[in-house]
Amino acid sequence: MCFYNSQSNSALELAKRYGRKTDILEIVEEILEEQKYKVTAFSNPYCPVITPKQDIEIAKWGLIPFWIKTEEEAKKIKNLTLNARAETAFTLPSFRNSIRKKRCLVPSTGYFEFQHQGNEKIPYYLFVKDEEIFSLAGLYEEWTHPVSKETIRTFSILTVPANELCATIHNGGKNPFRMPLIIPKKQEGQWLDNSLPENAIKEFFVSFDMNNMDAYPVSKDFLKKASNDKTIIEPTA
């Protein structure tokens, strides 16, 4: 699964990469500076996401479906929707609206997974070769708080069966042998096209080519480090 992302580029670089407007760059930059090298899903952080709109959007990690009625229900479900399995996205109530009409891109410079070696868990940093910023497939939703009436944008990252490289790393835990769905750069615009029929969307549900990826182990205490500590992504011996 994908619960730890990294996005170490500046807001301006992000805007240029995706051809988006720069109206809220200060907000995006503040978010990126706070969690520059490590973004942890379990804290439900705000992250930049790319939607069909012309601006970079901000959304909280942990999708809250639009039909959720209470704040208590929202708090409960958002930690169950950090990831979405591509195989069931069209059937599960939490995701079936978003997968059809609200797909997004989650910018990444790399992400983290744990390899199980006996009783040890070795963290690895995985990334796409020759792409400073690549795109994880996301679903987003807009939920209206029942009391404040505030509209809250949230998202989930889609996962698929792991390719051979990722399977050797993500080899344990409750849901082993999974990886985030990575959208090739040349297909990003198509992924955001809300007119796509179901069969065309499902064509994206494939493991990214392992030959275009690489990985290396990082410090075992990377989760304890400040999110803007560059040593988080430095390889260990």
C-alpha cells in the first residue's frame, strides 16, 4: 500500500510541471516546506493534487465520500480510505462516484515501502527513473461539513498489484505485493478526462514498468525524523 509519499520540489516547479496556474503558490509552498521529504497519510495532511481545473488544488489525504452525514462518520471513514484498490473502486460505495468523475493526480518524487526480512522491516524509497516529478493516480471528493457548511476536498491513492521490483520490497503486512498506480506522463491528461467510459478507465489499471523504476533502502528511523529533513531520502550503506 502507499501511506508515505515524498514531494520535494517547489510549488513553482510543480506548477510548471503540470501547466497549472500559480494563484495559490504561497499556500502550496507552505505545505510543501512543512512536509518536504515525507508525507504521512495517517495524519490526514493537506497535499497538492492535480485535477482538471487550471489551478493546483489542495486536498486532505483520506477520502470522505459526499454522502457522509456526520463529522463522527467522516473521522471514522477517512482513515479507511487512504488508499483504494483499483480492482474494487467501481463497486465500493466510498469510491464508485470518484472513480467515474473525480480522478486526480498526486505529485510525487518518490514513496516509501517496507521490506520484511524475518523480524525486521527495512524501509525503501521507490521512484521513477528520469522523472523528477511523477504522478500517482488519485480519486478526490468534496464533502460539506454538516455544521460549518465548509467544503472539504479529500483524496485517496489507487493501488494495483505490484510489479516484480515493488513486490520484492512490499512483501509483507496486511496487504503485501501492492503498489500505487502510477500514470505515465503522456497519459496524465487522459486520466483527468471525466468523459472516459468505465472500460477506458480500467485500461489504466496496470503495474508500472519495473524497468523504469528504481529503489534503495533508507534509514530505519526515517519516520521519527522531521518531514523536512533531507536525510530521510538519503540511501543507507
